[in-house]
Amino acid sequence: MTPEDLRSWTADFAARALDPDAVEAFVADVDAVILAQMPDLAADPVLVAELHASTRAHWRTFLAALPDPAHRLVLPEPAIALSRSLARRGEDIGVLLKIYRTAQRGVFEHLAAVDVARHAGPRPVARDEVLVALWDRASRWIDDAVEALIADHLEEQRRIRETTDAGRAEAIAALLRGEPAQARTLRALAHPLPLCQTALVLWRRDGDVPPAPGEWARAVRGALGATSVLTHLAGSRELWAWAATATPPEDAALDGLAVLLEDGVHLAVGRPEAGPTGFRRSHEQARSVQALMLGLPRTSAPPALLRHPEVELLCLTGTGSAVADLARRELGALLAPGRGPAQLRETLATHLACGLQVDLTARRLVVHPNTVRYRLARAEELLGRRLTERAGALDLALRYAALVGVPES
């Protein structure tokens, strides 16, 4: 096989592999291998999203450079972002190396399944030769990427040590592990832990870093009347915070934090709870809300701010196909598009939240009680049953529809 034959085959392979569906198939194959070997990584939805972005960018950049016979690494920004997020999570270099060592196996398995004949030019090519050449380029790309990212990861760790209080970061990690709060932990945090703690998780769904922690913390402190707001930069696009207040903040005050968010920034809010246990529990709740929002279909429009009490049931059940099926089954005609069905769903959800009290529902919706009664009767007519039948399933279905919208059939 001549060098020209190999270049022709490679150029055709790269062009076909850059098809968006083919790229997503590659990402799914390679990342499935990585996540199967790294359960701790698989349990962190933000890092999983960053892994997908890194793998996708690596593959596209590699394919774009592949027709050029001269190998030259171009390290994509999402790969750097993933490396820095690992450093900010306190992960050592071994985690980064394991990701790329495991990815190497996934890439090999993907390339071994390539249909060589599909990309052949005017003359047939030898399968072994083209796969060896392709694997050689891919291996060199991965090796060079690891070398570059090791240096960046170590530099990020050095920068973190110089610009943050390592004792504070370790104190936060210890509390989140459920360890008892020691005197040195309280000193390191410089945060009134016995007060009511409301955990906040701030992130961007797609790229870029969150707002400056100090500036954002000052805005939150003013909005909630907090004694202190503790912040921790947890990733390249993620910020954790805890607002300490004498009493639990009002729901309206928490909802008002939405005005502090820039476009593309999301905020998950845990329940206010006191003390070290509340510090950990509220954070776990905020992270579960974040995981829920990150798992929403790309076609949906997630809210900028979401509080745990609003979606606790969905945090337990998720937003997968099983819940979508339940919503279609329980709501039936109430899932029809348009203002009328949406109004009935809102009335039903409010009525359930108000303990089936018509007058309280009317006050919440700012309508006459007779209007509520009419809407409830119409809803029961469309459902074909009383509202008290399977009320729990109905409530979950309404919460799903409010968050995700009308599920596709």
C-alpha cells in the first residue's frame, strides 16, 4: 500500500467519523469503558459531563488533524477543564492517568471495529496496515495529551495551594465525609457552623467558569441577610457555597437569588439545616438537585434556580423513561399542549401541595374558589377518576411535567 493510498483512506475515514452521530457513538463507547472502571467518577454528574466534553473535543480535534501526515498535538480546552476540575476536587494525578489509560483501551476497541473497506478509495487497502497506522497516531495523541495534562494538573494544584487555604478545603471535605467537627475544623472554616446552613451549588451547564466566588458570596450574603457565606471552587465550572443564617431563609428570599445569576448559570439549593450535620445534608440535597438538572433532556429548558423541596420526589426517582411513562399514564389528556391543560396541571399541583384545601389553593393561585372547583372538576373529567385516587403517583407526574414539560411519546 502506497503512502498516497493511506492518506486517501485516512482522509475519507476522518471525514466520515466527524459526522455528529458518529462522534457521539465514539464518545459513548470510550466513556462507557472509563466510567465502568471508575465508579467514583461515574457518580459525579458534573465530572461525567466534563468527561464527555473532553472525549468529544479530543476526537474531533484528532480527526481534523488526521489527514496531515505530520503528527502534532492540539490540546482542546475541554480536556484542560476536566484536568483542572479534578485538581480542584482534590484528586491526585493518578485519577487523571487512570482516565487516559482506560480511554486508551476504549479507543483501541473502537478502532478495531472500523470497517476498513467502507473508507477504501479507488484501490483496496490492507486492513492491518491502516489500523496499525491509525492506532499509532491515536496512541501518540493520547501519550502527548497525558504529558501535557500532567504538567497542567500539577500547575493547577500548585496554584490552588498558593491561592486558597488548604486547611479550609480539608475541613470542608471532612465535614462532607460526615466526620465530627473538631475545634481545628471550626478555626479553619472561619464560618459559624452552629447556625442554619443553606447549601448552594452553582455551575454552568456548558463550559466557562462560575462567577468570582468573593463577589458572588457578597451578593448572596446581602440577599439572604446571612452572617457568613462560605465558598469552595469545586471545579472548572462549579462553585459550592453555604450561607449561614440565624433562622432558615424564607422561600421567597431563596427564589430571589435567581436575579444574581448570569445567563447560562444554574443554582441548586438544599434545605436549610443547622450545624455540621445540616452543613453536609443540605449540600447532599443541593448536589442531588444538580444531578437531576444535569440529567434533564437537552430539549428541555431547565430553570436557572431549583430548590430541593420542590423536586425531592424527582431527586429520588430521576427523570428517566420510567418517570416519563408514569407521567403519560397518570396525566393522560392533561398532557395535551396549550394553555388550558397547563393551567389545569398547575391548579392540580397547587391543590395537592395545599392539602386538597380549595380556599388555600385559591389564595395561592390568586383566583376565586369557584374557579378552583371548576378546574378541579374539569381535571377529574379528563383524568377519568377522583384526584384522591393514586394521589402520590399523580403528584410525581405533575412535578415531572412542570420540570421537563410534556414528555415525547
